[in-house]
Amino acid sequence: MANITKKVSWSSRADESGATGEGTPLLNGSEQPRHSRQDSLRGRPKEIPHNEKLLSLKFESLDYDNIENQLFLEEERRMSYMGFRCLEISRWVVCGLIGFLTGLIACFIDIAVEELAGFKYQVVKENIEKFTEVGGLSISLILWAVLNSAIVMIGAIIVAFFEPIAAGSGIPQIKCYLNGVKIPRVVRLKTLVVKVCGVICSVVGGLAVGKEGPMIHSGAVVAAGVSQGRSTSLKRDFKIFEYFRRDTEKRDFVSAGAAAGVSAAFGAPVGGVLFSLEEGASFWNQMLTWRIFFASMISTFTLNFFLSIYHNKTGDLSSPGLINFGRFESDSVAYNLYEIPLFIAMGAIGGLLGALFNVLNYWLTIFRIRYVHRPCLQVMEAMLVAAVTATVSFTMIYFSNDCQPLGPEHTEEYPLQLFCADGEYNSMATAFFNTPERSVRSLFHNQPDTYNPLTLGLFTLTYFFLACWTYGLAVSAGVFIPSLLIGAAWGRLFGRLLAAITSSGSIWADPGKYALIGAAAQLGGIVRMTLSLTVIMVEATGNVTYGLPIMLVLMTAKIVGDYFVEGLYDIHIKLQSVPFLHWEAPATSHWLTAREVMSSPVTCLNRIEKVGTIVDTLSNTSTNHNGFPVVVQVTGSDEPAKLCGLILRSQLIVLLKHKVFVELARSRLTQRKLQLKDFRDAYPRFPPIQSIHVSQDERECMMDLTEFMNATPYTVPQETSLPRVFKLFRALGLRHLVVVDDENRVVGLVTRKDLARYHLGKHGLEELQLAQT
Amino acid sequence: MANITKKVSWSSRADESGATGEGTPLLNGSEQPRHSRQDSLRGRPKEIPHNEKLLSLKFESLDYDNIENQLFLEEERRMSYMGFRCLEISRWVVCGLIGFLTGLIACFIDIAVEELAGFKYQVVKENIEKFTEVGGLSISLILWAVLNSAIVMIGAIIVAFFEPIAAGSGIPQIKCYLNGVKIPRVVRLKTLVVKVCGVICSVVGGLAVGKEGPMIHSGAVVAAGVSQGRSTSLKRDFKIFEYFRRDTEKRDFVSAGAAAGVSAAFGAPVGGVLFSLEEGASFWNQMLTWRIFFASMISTFTLNFFLSIYHNKTGDLSSPGLINFGRFESDSVAYNLYEIPLFIAMGAIGGLLGALFNVLNYWLTIFRIRYVHRPCLQVMEAMLVAAVTATVSFTMIYFSNDCQPLGPEHTEEYPLQLFCADGEYNSMATAFFNTPERSVRSLFHNQPDTYNPLTLGLFTLTYFFLACWTYGLAVSAGVFIPSLLIGAAWGRLFGRLLAAITSSGSIWADPGKYALIGAAAQLGGIVRMTLSLTVIMVEATGNVTYGLPIMLVLMTAKIVGDYFVEGLYDIHIKLQSVPFLHWEAPATSHWLTAREVMSSPVTCLNRIEKVGTIVDTLSNTSTNHNGFPVVVQVTGSDEPAKLCGLILRSQLIVLLKHKVFVELARSRLTQRKLQLKDFRDAYPRFPPIQSIHVSQDERECMMDLTEFMNATPYTVPQETSLPRVFKLFRALGLRHLVVVDDENRVVGLVTRKDLARYHLGKHGLEELQLAQT
């Protein structure tokens, strides 16, 4: 035990706060997770940050509370009513731009995938037919596998070597960003470029992935870029939207961008708004919601418009979104009361399968973190998966004898004759060979007898494991479409079996309907969103009749799935040890108060502080604090110092950079006047303290913080209960919360990690350890 | 001017706060509204509360922040994890019950209206045909008018004499409740009964009203009743859900009830959730959202199920909601890019007409407040409106010659031959005679040539004025359906004219489509909701294809309408002088700080206070404070008292009622132990101080408030800017916010009215006057 305690006191250096880490005692030393204890005993520090029982201190927080210092207030007071109106209009303009650009990106991805996949399809089909005739079946398999691996390799290389943050769907990262955690490089232009190219490669490379998830990330990056009116990567500053250069405004725009992404991906503007609100916004503001809605609308509109041109149906706007589930005609597939229990059962199956998926992916991710962390290994794994995917598909197609007649009413754009008689096509090949979007649509809408049960069962099984293996690879790819595809396959199977059991051919056992419900169940079981997902599904099907069953199914899937394991995104967030704040404090945490939760003692600064002290404080790498309470000492009195403000590391850095010193020695008492603009220009990439040179003379100068500190930081008394602290912190999106005694003296500081540390485990309240890496 | 200033200082007695009203100076004395000045000069106090430039002090606030006193914390700490799970489950059960009961009520209203309207239709039709034959046209008119007036009279009498709060749609009242204002009697059982009977009478009486708005109110009442596990009116306490007997929990359930109401009314569960969030919830909590969603789902499901039994289609759940817009088949009525400008133009027309409607209704309401405030006058006005409605309809039908052939494909359930040749029916009569819901549906879906343009134009015109006159009568009735009907009529007219201008018969000029867009535009122009209304419309049409145009139209209507006048509900809220808090502080209010905003000096209580002092403080009718900061004085020191807690009037009342005194004289230092249960039993109808008898002996006792006060109230320093105070107050749903100096001494108290007072007028920031009534 001594070993662990020591480790904790090493690891609990406060990152966000100005508190010198003393290491708060563990709540339940005996309830430490077994493998974390083993790790620390065996001394394998490399694996510690990936333990889900740890919180990493490397993540900084975003400040969603305005820093109301004198400069800010003066600017706001100077601004006229018309000024605010102009700001409001420019917010709308920015949202419109975000929507437009996000729509364009979605359009580009869609067209690129379409063209490249069509080209690949032609090449493969010709070759397979050619080689099959001459008997060299293995040659066509090798050709296919190599082609896919090569394409995936390109995607994996740019992700693994150039921008690892662009891997995966990006939804966990955006969730964290909207929650208030600064994930490094997540909203940079480079990330966007890599993401877009990567997702095209993954989809064309035939991996079991979708292109929808990455759209959300892309939208967020677009928003973060456009709203700042400059690109730090390109070193261009357009000198516009300077007012928006702070976390509060940027977050709002990123919400809009994420919503625009969902909207473009699924043609679901309302679903997009709900997604942003469900994941991000802690405080529902009507104007903000409308702007988000506007961005979503413009996004789906743009995508629609350009795609309609591409498809030579200019001006026809009724097929929204990258994925289009096709139209369900409500008359033919109405549902009835006695189907509700069936739907609920399917929800439960979806929850179970989703939990299985998540558990498998969790183990896989742990394995990857331990053994596949070198970029070249990651690229090789991605290529392996591509090759295996191709081989498995090929084998399945070869051994499948599900040949369907190629009637005049067939809806496949690319029917594959492979190994079938003339006038027929191979339905297994259709399911495997098409882009996943098209496969989902054909599972929803094809004639009831299109796929035979064996095909569906085998397809479900193989695709399940392939998708599970694929998620978490170093490629840009989403998990929405594979989930839908798995669900649609087993849902259709369910419908077929149901029709076989009951009187065959009854209307209510339409397999397409069950495919839809199965898709919802599977997706719900994996990602566990409820409200927004319902709306997304309803908007994507274009029919609200299924609203109620989809809701029921998603709720059941969530309840069942939550019993076993968390949602996929939450698992990945936990594995990154991100200090993610949930909606409420754990229910049983009322016996904790701010006194126990806070970090203390706190490094405070005086209102007029020596430059040397400030530099030393900032340079102290062992603490690396980001916020400092400012106190005032009554001259000549013994009374302890009282809180008078709060200042951030970033502000101090800017002050030091601009040498805003009061040189007492030369009796020049006027400071250099600093504008809010100087802070905005430095946002968001403030230089490190090491890059700022302060001479020995300057170290003796004083710095007056009065003008720059937030003079009215939020405070709580020491006796405040944790849920109350949590509510204040979460509702206002704070970064630092000062704990004061009844004389208004600083006794501690509460930051994100202090609150995120407590969570409800199997055995009641647990406390996570803090780790520096 | 002296007169006004005096008046202000009289009227600014702080209601919520413990501040003795000193009357904060007016911001812009010269910008007082003209008629308010005239009023005060002429001394007409009766009209003052109905001036929209006043804030009434008679409204109390709800406390959405938990009162974390020792009793509460002890209970929470005692509760196990399982206890919290059980609570969570009972929350779900309550939401299920709310949904179920709301659905049942909607079902009852629907069936009652259907049956009674059918009956009335038979009687009227037979008589008209009979009397028309014998030539006595005026007799049938009189019969019709008298019948309608009689039915409306019943509805008006129960509303005007028994429960005036049940008048109108109830949406403004629910908005206020969710915003945090306690509207007296708004969620009582009696209100529900009167509302339900009243709305049946109004609809059957042929007024230009809908039954959908009142469903929202009904759902809210159901929620407030069910969640408390007792009925104070019926004097039944089921001893369940006692934990939920406080404002925080009750508000959450009322949100769910309102959502369930929307869901039942329009078959729009997602729209319901969004409505609740848009109007009420300041803090978006995921679990809460899901519960609200669940209630909505159950509600529409229940309604569907019972209506399907009633319509002999048991188990067919695909026609949700009281109003069903019918299914728009997307193939036939797709829209095209070049129609977008037309839609936007229709949105602008809707905004203009909506603003006109609101202005007319505003003047009418002012008139009613001044001259029609006696119940018997209100009943007479309602009867007059009913008679005029009947007469106008009759006249219109008589002079209309829009006879349509009664083909085999006609969709009217009740075609009226009135004044038409055999084999034809009168389409004007169809529009006027049916229930408004059915008229809306026929305007959306009937064959393009069903109504001729003159019929539509005249119908729009008359119905517009009738609906405007009707809203605000002392009857229970909604404005949703009349707005939709007006919009559908002019929208269809628009479509007809468009078809006439362009090549007749082109697909895109389908009048049904334009009727839908017109309906959305008109409704949006009147009520000005955007996101929730879009979703409601989309869910009610059962087709997401129109999502984008509906959004565009609603946004345009809102922007255009807001330029002239506020939304209808906001106008009525303002006319009631309710201290309604908007989403954000006025943009130009940064120069105001807590010091200017707060009420001061504050009546504080000591932690151990004399009973006599408490009774006197509470009995002081000139202040009527509801919250008191508790301070502690260091014994024998000269230092000023420091804040140590906050206690509410209601808590003190319970303490006094239970005689929780420390009798120092008899050295019985133990107080009677009071449980949280005692407070819950008294909630929410705490007795007035006058009903509690305290003897002279008891007045000399002391009372220890330590256990009962909220020991950690939120505080802000005096220099905090108004937007910051506002954000804290609004995000956390506070009732009292203590302003302290840097020694933690109480200097003021901020309450709802202090913040609601500032609003953005035409000439910048304005300050409203406070009035006692």
C-alpha cells in the first residue's frame, strides 16, 4: 500500500490549478483496480496513462466563462447597441459560412469516394472475370487484397505519421472539446486535411468503415477555423472576427460546426442540433440554438444542391445527406401494436451485441496501446486489416451460393455476377462489394426474398468482427455505418425468420422494416445516444412513422448495454484518461465538500507582484499551474491576504512578452498600455514561458495585475457540498473555482480534474488517480 | 417628474428579497412611456399592473436551486446508492404516469369533441335543411347562433367564475412557470378540470379555436399533481414520491408534462421535448431530457392506442396526435430550388400577418383589461363572439357560390349541400362548419380545384379577425389551430394564384404544399418559436422532406415579425407584468454592476434569533420578503456580521408552526427535532404568517436557524457586472443571490425582479418600474 500512496502523491500534481499538489488521500485504497496496482508494483510507467482508472493531467481545460477583467469590461461598455447588433449579424454570417464549407467538404468526400470506388469496382470486376476464366482464382484474390491494402496504406501513413489525432471518427475528441477539455491539435487545418484524405482512402480501400463520423470532426475544424478569421497554420490573419478569439465564442461555433457535420452526414439538421446539445452545450441558449440550427440547415442544403448537380438532377433537393436510407413508404410497412414487444426484444439484442462489440474493442484498444504504438506498426496493422477484409469477403462470396435472378426491377447499381449463372447476381457479393451505405440501403429496401438467411447470418458475423477490429485503427473512419450495416443484416434476418415462423408473407413481417429497427438497435447499443440518434434516424429515413419504435429500441438498447459496459465513445475517452465532466456529480457524493475536493495550498500572486516571482512561478515545471488567484495584502497589517481576482497563465505570458512592467527603481510608474487585441492575437497558441526572455534587471520590476485579472471570480465556501460545486462548475463552464473561508481568504482551488476524479463505480464512489502523462 | 420618482419609491418594495426597498433611481427618467406617466399623473392605480412597462411584485419565484441545509445533506448522506437508484426509477415511473394520464386526457377531449360536434352537426344540418325548405332562413341562423352561444356560455362561465387562470391556451402561464415564476393556482387540479371542460365547450361551440394549446397546460397540471403523490385539493396524500416535494424536482416533472402535452396534441414527441427545453430548462441535463422524452413517447402512444380503439382500428398506431395533418406523399409534392425564394416570401407574409394579429390582439387585450374585467361581462363577450362567429359563417356560406361536385373520391366526412345543387357540396360551408382540424387537413390535401380563390380569400379575412378577437376571451382555447387554418387558407390561395400565373397544372404549384408552408408561416409569425415548431410541424406532417422549407419559413417569419412586435405569448406575459427572465442579460448592460442592481439594505437574521424578531419581520406587510440572509456576529466584537447562510420565509413559517424554540429561560436548550418531512408536508401551500399564533412568552424564546438555513448560498462581490450576475442567476435557477463585500459581509440581495427590470428598449437599456399589484 505504501507504494501506491507514494505513487499517488507523485502523480497528483495539480495541472489546472495554482495548488501545489499535496496529494489528497485516496478514498478507498482497498478498491484500487487490480491491474493498476500490478502495474505500479512492476513499475511500468509507460502504460499508466492508458489505464481507465487514471486521469491525465496533460489535458488543459477550456474557459467557457468570460474573463471579465477591466479591459474586457471597458470594451463592452464602449460598444454601442449597434455594435452588438453587428456582432450578432457576424455570428450568423460565420454560422452560414461554417454550414456552407462543411457541406462542400461532405460533397467533396462523397464525390471522391463515389468516383474512386466506381473506378476500383471496374478494375476489380474486369480482372476477376478475366482471371476466373483462366482459372487463376488466387490471382484475383491477391489483386483485390493488394489494391485495397495499398489504398488503405496511403490513408494510414498520412494519419500515423502526420496527424495521429485524425484517426478514428473524431467524435470522442469533439465530445471532449465541447465538454471543455482542450485536446491538442484537434481543430487545426492540418487535421482537417488529413482527416478528409484519410477517410476517402479508408472507404475506397474497402474497410468496414463509414464516412459519416469524420464529417462531425470536419465540421468542428471548419468552425474553429472560420470563426477565428485567420489560420495560424497558413500564417494568414484576415483581421476579421477578432471578437470571437476566445474559448467561449469558439466553443459556440464548434458546436455549430459539429451540428453542421451531422446534418451533412445524415441529412438531419434537427438531429445535428440535438447532437451538439446532447454532447456539448451545458447551458441552453435560444439564440445559440438557432444559429446552430441555421448552420445545420445551410450545410445540408449546400450538400444537397451540389450533389444534385453532380447527379444531373440540378435543383432537386429532396435527397439530403451523405447517407440516405431511402424512402420508407408508410402504407406498406406500417407497424402494429403487437410488434412493439418484438421491437423491444430487438433493442435488447442490439444492446447485447453492442456491449459485446464495445468489450471486444476495449480489449483490442488496450492491446494496441501496449503493443502497436509505433506509426509503422500502425500502418502495417491497417494494411493487414484491409487484406483480411478483402480475403474474407472473397471467401464468403466464393462459398456463397445465394444467387438471385437479375430481374428488370433490381435496384442494385452494381450487380455482381460472380460465380453465378448468367442472368443472376451474387447477393453476398452485393452486400460485401458495395460501399457500406449502398448495402444498408439495399438491406432496407430490397424485395423480401433478396437475401437468404444464411447469407445474412454469415454477413452479420463476419462484418461484426471486421468492424470491431477496424475501429481504432490508425485510419480516419466512422463506426456509424458499419454498426447500421451489422444491425440491418441481423434485423433483416430476424424479419425473415419471423416471416418463416408465422404465416409467410404477412405484411407486418416485412424484412426491410426489421432491418431498420435492427440497424437502430445495433447503433444504439454501440454508441448509446438516445434523443439525437432517434431524430437522426427519423430524419434519415424521411418518415416519422417509425419515430416511436426507434425510440423504444434505442432506449432498450441503451439500458441493456449500459448494464454491461459504457458506450464506445466513452470507453475511448476513458482510455485516454481525459478529465471528462458528466452531467451531474455522482449521486452518493453529498458527504464530500469543497474542502476535501479542492487542491491546496494555492500559489497566489499579489496584485502588484515582482516580475521575478511571476517568472519563477510560471517556470516551475513540477506544478505547471494555469490559473492563479490574485490576493491583496493590507499594507502594514497582519491580516491574511484577501482574494481580489484571478489571472491565467496565458494572460501572464502575454504580459511578460509585452514587458508590461512598472519600473519602480526609475520611478516610471506608468505601465505600457496593453489592449485586449494583444491577448486576442496571441490566442490560442500562447508561447511557453521558456521562450520569453526576462533579464535580471527586469526581474526586479513590478507588475500591476489589476487591469488584467478577472476581478470577480466565482467563489464557494469550504463547506459547499460536492454536488453543489459540481453544478456551479458545470453549468457555467468554469475552469477555476476559488474556495474561500468566511473572511474571503483563499484556501483552495477547484479545477476540472478535482471534480472528474470522483466517479461512481461498482462499489460506490471511487476516486481516480492522477497521472502527469 | 417628482411625482413619478415618488411613485417609484413607493412601488419598488422588494418582494422576493429581504431588502427594505429604497427605490433604485430610474435609469432614464425621461424615457418613461407616455401613457404610464399619464396614468400615474391621473392616479389610476387600477390600470398600473397591466402596463407592460411595469413589473409586478405579486409574483413569487420558484427555487430551482436545492436548499442545501443540514437536514437535506444528512438525508442525502444517509441514502445509499440503491436509494438513489430507486429514486431514479421512481422518476421514470412518474414520467410514465404523466405521459399516460396526459394521453388519456387528450383522448377524452378528442372523443368528447368528436361526439358532441357530430351531434351538433346533425341537429344543425337537419334544422337548416328543414327551415330552408319552409323559407325561414333567419330561423336557422338564429338556431345556430343560439346553440353555439349556449355551449360557449357554459365554457365561459366555468372559466370566468370558477378558475380564471384556465382561460386561454395556458402556454404563457407554463412558460412563466418553467422560467421560474410562481403563477398562483396554475397547476391545480381544479384548473385542469375547468380547462378540459372549457376547451370542449369552446371547440364544440364553433369558436375559432383549437384544442391543442390547452393540452400543454393540462400535461403540466397532471405532472405537478402526479409527481407530488398527493392532491391538496382532494385532501388525499398517498405518502409516495415525498422526495419530489420541492421546486427543483417539480419543475423537472412539469417540463415533462408540458412535453407530453405537446406530444399528445401534435403527435410530436421530439417537438415536445424541444418545446420544454426551449421554454423552460435553463440547464440541459441528459437524464432529464430522456425522461421528458419518455413521457412524450408514452403520451402519444397512449393517445394513439385509445384513439385506434375508438376508431375501430385497434392497434394501428400510425396516426399520432390530436391534430393530424395527413400524410404528404413526397413524390407528388417535392419542392425545387427555385421555390425557395417563394417560400421565403411566404415566410415574410406570415411574419407581417402575424405581427398584425399580435398588434390587434394587444390592443384588444388592453381594452379587455380596462373595460371587460368583470366575470359576467367576460361571459357575455364570449357569447357575443360565438354568435358573431356563427352569423359570419352563415352569411359567408349563404353568399358563397363555391359549389363543388360531390365526387366519389371526396374526402370530407361531413359534406354540406347547403344552398348548392344536388350532387354538389358547399366548400365554404366545409371550411367553416368542420372542426378547424379537419378544415386544415382538407386545405392541405384536397384536390387542387376544391376551393376557389374567392372562397379562400374571404375565409382568410374573416377567420383572421375572428381568431384575433377570440384569443384572450375568458374561455379555454388555443391559438395554434386557428393560426394554421388562416395560414393554410392564404397559402392555398397563394398556390392557386401561382398556378394561375404560371403554366397551369405544373407540379410545383400544388396548392396543398403552399397551404402547408402558409400554415407554418402564419403560426411562426404569431407565436415565434423556431426550432421546436419546425420539429412539431415536421412530425405532424409525417414527412421530413419539408423540414428545410419549414425552417426557412419559420425563421423568416420570426425575423420579420420581431421587427414589429413580440410573439403573442410574450405580449401576454408582458401585459401581466410578470418578471420573466430572458436567456441573457441585455447586451449593453455591462456598465451595471451588482451594486447598482441589488436591493439594499437587507433585512438579515442572526443565526440564533429571537422569535419575536422573526415574527415581526415576517409580519411586515410593507416589505413581504421571502428570503433572509443569516449572519453571525462574533460575540463581544465590533466587527460587522458575516454571512453564514440563507433562510426562506417558508422555512421560518414551518419552524414557527412547529414551535421549534429554544427556551432560554427554562434552560431547556434542546430544540424540538424537526424532520425534512415536516417541510415537505407543508409544501407548496405554506400558511401565511397571520395564521400562526405566537404567544408573548414564546416571542421571548430564541430560535436556532443553523440546521435549517442553506449554509452555502451563492454569493457575488459588489463589482460583478450585470451579465455575470444574470448568467449565474439564470443558469442555476436561483431565487436569491447574496451580494457581499470583500469581508464576506452582506451588502445586498439580488432577486428575479432586480434582473428582469432591465430590458433593451428602442432607445437602449430601459428600466421597468415595480408595482405592488
